[in-house]
Amino acid sequence: MSEEGLRVTADRTIYDAPKLDVLLVPSAYGMDPLLRNRDLIGFIRTQAKSASWLASNCSGAFLLAAAGALDGKKATTWAGGEKSLADAYPAVKVQVDQNVVVDDRVITSNGGPVSYQAAFQLLARLSSDAFAREVAEQIQFDRLARAFSR
């Protein structure tokens, strides 16, 4: 169940061992149980070897880091959590004050509306810059930036 109370039912689980093209790792307010979940970390580690793209939102970067998927890579996490990520995972080149970080085939981002920026980065890489721009325009994402320029 999401933080907002939305119930999501999965057709498959990590135990079905799906082969993914893209692994999107979300975040949660309480990451400790997830970070202790060896099955989940193992699943992420396995997918990191074969997926074309890995992406995380907010504190989901901690799961990628725990699986070793961020070792030697630039990455970010929730705004204000960069020091915690750097302290817990010194092999990660943690970037501060960047909404979205793309390194090789891994995209990490801050949380909230910034996750849309990361989604557009991923969409552009999976399709084209033009298509990502078209989708951003269709959902009127650019209005957010213009709202503050008046």
C-alpha cells in the first residue's frame, strides 16, 4: 500500500525472477526494513547485471547502493540525504544539489516532482529527446517552471 493509501497488487514478485529491461527503484519513508531485506538486495544486484537501465527515486538510491549498483558511480538521493548516502556507501560518488544524476546506465534523483525530471531523462534514453519533450508538453510539465518565472 502506498503512503497515500493506494493499494497496488503485483502480477509478479522478485521471487519469480523476471528478466527486466529497466529496474525502477522507488523510495519509502522507512527504508531500514528494505535495506535489511537480503532477498530484495540480491534481486536488485542480479537485475543490475543485466537490465539496460536502473533508476531510483529519492531514498531508493540507498537500495541501489546496498546492492553495489552505484559503486564508482555518481548518484544522488533525497535533498538533504546526500551526506547519509555518502557516509553509508563510500564507494558512491554522491552529488549534492543536483536534481537528477545520470551515470552510465543509472539514473538517480531527488524525490517529489523532481522524479518527473528523471522519468523524462529515462524516457529520452529509451525513445528520443523529441518524444520525451512531447510527453512533458502533453502533461504540461513545463508550466511548473513558468509559474515561478513571473
